[in-house]
Amino acid sequence: MNDTGRKIILPRYADSPGQAIDSLLTLQEMDFPDVSELGSTDVVVAVKSTSVAYVDLIMMTGQYQHMADPPYTPGLEYSGEVVWAGSDVDNLKPGDRVMSDFMAVGPRSKGDYQHYGGWASYAVAPKHGLHPVPQQYDFDEACSLLVNYETPYFALVKRADLQPGESVLITGASGAAGMAAVQIAKLLGASVIVTGRSDAKLATVKAYGADHVINTSSIEGQDGVPRFRETVKACTGGNGVDVVYDSVGGEVGQEALRSLAFGGRYVIVGWASNVPDSGGRAAFAPDRLPTNIMQMKCLQVMGSPMAIYSQRYPELRAAQLQQVLAWAEEGKLRPYVSHRFPLADFREAVRAKFDGDVTGSCILNP
Ligand SMILES: NC(=O)c1ccc[n+]([C@@H]2O[C@H](COP(=O)([O-])OP(=O)(O)OC[C@H]3O[C@@H](n4cnc5c(N)ncnc54)[C@H](OP(=O)(O)O)[C@@H]3O)[C@@H](O)[C@H]2O)c1
């Protein structure tokens, strides 16, 4: 097998996402992996689809808590076909449709398979780092499943303990994990209110299952995020929501905190509004929440670091993974994909994600 392919390389951390997109990321020729150097439990995958994730963006500027060492190939997750399997691979064979597990392979993993990101024609994974693609899924959906759904599963089920009949406010709901949060919250039987900044994207989120949508864009002539706590209360019989799933932070996060019912639960998922344009870990502007509101409203505020927790407690992650895979197999979870690009158009793809054009998942097809 000597088919050549291509891969994207990030040679060093970028000073800004724009620099990574415009000048640092490069497309290179890639040989088929030399199987004489691979282990007996290794598998070579011909990548069909790979996601352009938010975490890929912040990893490129060194702003994520877990970084791959450059030079590396980005691409947290991928799906494709097995094209070679080592002699001790008993669970997979050439032709099988597989998707990668971000904890075991690719830039979010630790160890030998970290540099095999998905933005490439071929990837190498250990046999335990791949899962069968759910039967009803295409490759684009398959590489949009695990990180996006395990994140809200962990946040809503394990942390917030969201119950049927409760209400949840999801910020940044048009995102890849945000759309997944909407689907999981509906599956759990909750009433779902979402925020976003684009009427068009919010219409898509509503069609996907949200019960109420709130546009948090600034009102003309006024600075900042408009108050929306009254709207949330109007949607919840005057009480406020039981749970907030916050992936935006900043002013949206603070307004979401004020939209909670007495005794409500606030789950911190991320702070997409608060990531600076220039890179480096030290560039982080800490997200802030007022303790007086937490105190007076008797709130529970909880962190929800899905990947960190999964790395720390692999046995608990196994149950989470099993549930997400089971729901996917039953067709209860269907990742939403708005943008698809050939690998050679990676700059347009990463730019679309960075500029917020995407709803749900953005895909590269090597
Ligand atoms: N806790 C965990 O384990 C975990 C795991 C994965 C990801 N995350 C975090 O979750 C967040 C979302 O991830 P994702 O994959 O869904 O990202 P994504 O696909 O890029 O979506 C983020 C969404 O946030 C909104 N947003 C972005 N910038 C904003 C701003 N300045 N102000 C207000 N809203 C803004 C956008 O919605 P609109 O354009 O519609 O406003 C966008 O659709 C990120 O912060 C990420 O780090 C956490």
C-alpha cells in the first residue's frame, strides 16, 4: 500500500487564530503509514470526515488546558474506513466503518497517537481507540458525536441531574456541543430555552427541538447584552429556570445566572465569549460570576470539565460513552452539520468556524 495522501500541519502555536488560519496551517503530502513500523494492535484508517471543533481552534493558539506538541495534525475527531489492521486486531477488519475516540487518539489524547489528528487522509489508532460508526450515521455525523454529546451528557446528567419536566437554559446553543445539549435536554424530558446572536441560527435550533429562543445581540444604540431574565421567567411561569448550561460566559453567563429559579443549578461548560484574539495560556481573561446572586438565590454552581473528568475516572467515562453510543445507535441523537469542505479548503472551513458561520458541526472531508 503506497497511496499518498495529504495532511494539515500546525508547525507551532499561533499568536492568534487568524495567524493560524491565514499563514501557519499548511497542507502537506502524506505517505501511507509504514505498517512495518506499526504495532500488532494498530489500525490504519482512511479518514472520510473530520470535524473542525472549537477546541481545535483554541488549541492552535495554546489556549486550551491540554495541548498537543507542535508540529501536529489538528482534528479532535474523525471517522472513516479501516484499510489495514495489525495481526492482534480481533475487533476490526478492512472495510469496517469506524470513528475515533478523542480520549485515545488525536490531539486531545495523551501518548503515541496524539499526532494522528483527523485533518489528514490517514490516521493510525490502537484498536481500543476506535468505535463502530452507528448504523444510521454517515461519516460526517459520526465524527460529530462523541465530544459534542458527551459534553452535555456529563453537564446535564452527571452534574446538573436534569429531571423530566424541569426547565433548562442553554447558552451558545447553535454550537456543536450546544446543539447536542438541546437534543439531550429534550431526550431527558426537559423544557428548553436557548440563547444565540443570530435569528437565522436560532431558527435552526428551534427546528431542532428548542422550545423558546432568545436573541442576545446588542440592541441598536445600547452597549452590551440586553437583559433577558424577564423573558426566561415569562417562559417558566415566573419562576426562572431550574438549570443553566452555560458555554458562553461573560455578560450572557451573568444574565443566565440571574435567570435561574431559587435553588437553581448553574453548570459551567465554557466561556466562548471570553476567549481573547491573541494566543497563549496567559492571555486567558478569567470568567467571573457574582457570588451575591449565588448566595441570595441559594444556587448550586458547578464545573463540568468532561474530558478532564473522563481522563481522571475512566470507569465513569465508560458508562457515559456507552449511553451516548446506545442513544446514537437507537437514532435518538443525530448531530447537526451545517458546513462541509474538502480538505484542501481547510482555510475556509476553519475561518467559517472561527467567524461563527457554522450551526452545529463543521466538517472537512479528506
Ligand atoms: N466542559 C467541557 O467539557 C467542554 C467540552 C467541549 C467544549 N466546551 C466548551 O463549550 C463551548 C462551546 O463549544 P462548541 O463546540 O459548541 O463551540 P462552537 O461550536 O464554536 O459554538 C459556540 C457557540 O457559542 C456562541 N458564541 C461564540 N462566541 C460568542 C460570543 N462572543 N458571544 C456570545 N456567544 C458566542 C456561538 O453562538 P451564536 O453565534 O449563535 O451566538 C457559537 O455557536 C466552548 O467554550 C468550549 O470550550 C466545553
